[in-house]
Amino acid sequence: MGLELVIFIAAILFGIFLYWRESNGNGAYRMLNKIVNSKELQMSPNNPKGFVYRQAFIPRLLFVVTIVLIAALIVEFLTPISVFGSYNGISAFASFAAGTLLGTYVAHFFISSSEVIETQSESLEDKFDDVVEKGKEFLEDIKNKDNKAVEVSKDEIKTEPKKKVNEKSARERLKDKGLM
């Protein structure tokens, strides 16, 4: 079980490496595309698709299993290691294929998230600067609001109209008009 775990982790790393290499350039896929397809069916020059890069699940699975099968056949015939002769060999083969496939998806996650971060980084910086400016304005408004509240209360005290001593009450004014 320990050897299978090591093989699985190595396969994940191999899948990450495979996906990363194809994301940088897809020359082998383009060459195969030119050999297999006619001029009308060939991929466009700006298409980044590769064997595993930006490929659907089934073609990616087929490519990974084919590559691992070819490697297993080479190991089977050129070395004394029997890959297909025992349960352990077949289990290692399956672990390597599954780990490589998982590694391609892990690499896809990291590469696509880094592309999104790169495209959004400038707008995030602008948003952050706007938030900082609004925060500064908010703090200044709070400071000024406290000062205005103190000034208003002082102004109200100073400019509050004082009652005249000779002024008649409302009842007395109504009596003077004869309404009461």
C-alpha cells in the first residue's frame, strides 16, 4: 500500500508537469493535428488546445491512459519488472493513470485561478484604493460631524431667542381680540 501511495503522488506531480508543459506550448498536438487532419479541419493558429490542456474529460482520459499504457509496455519488455503479470503491477498502472488524470485537473485549477488573479489584479488594486479613500473620507466626516455637533449646540445656546418680559401670553391675546 505504501508503494502505491508513492506512485499515486508521483503520478499527480507528473500530471501537473504534463498539463503545465502543454499550457506553455502545444507543438506536439499541432504537429499531430497537421498530420491527421486536412487543411480545412486543422486547428486555428491561436487555438491553445493540447492533448490534456483545455481538453474535455474523455479525450484527456484516453490520452493519459494511452501514455501510461505505452510506458507500462516499455517497462514490461525492456526491464525484468512485470507490470501486467500480477495484481500489484496492474494496481500500480491504475494508480498512475488515475493520479496523472487528477494531476491535470489540479494543474488546471491552479493555472486558471492564477490567470483570473492576473486579470483582476489591476481592478482589485483600484477597488482597494477606492475603499481606502472612502474610509479616509468617512473618518473625516465623523471628526467633522462631532465638531459640527458641538458648534451647533453652542450656536443654539447663543442665538436662542429670549422671551420678552412684556410679551402677552396666547390666552391674553385671544381675550384682547374678543375671541374668549
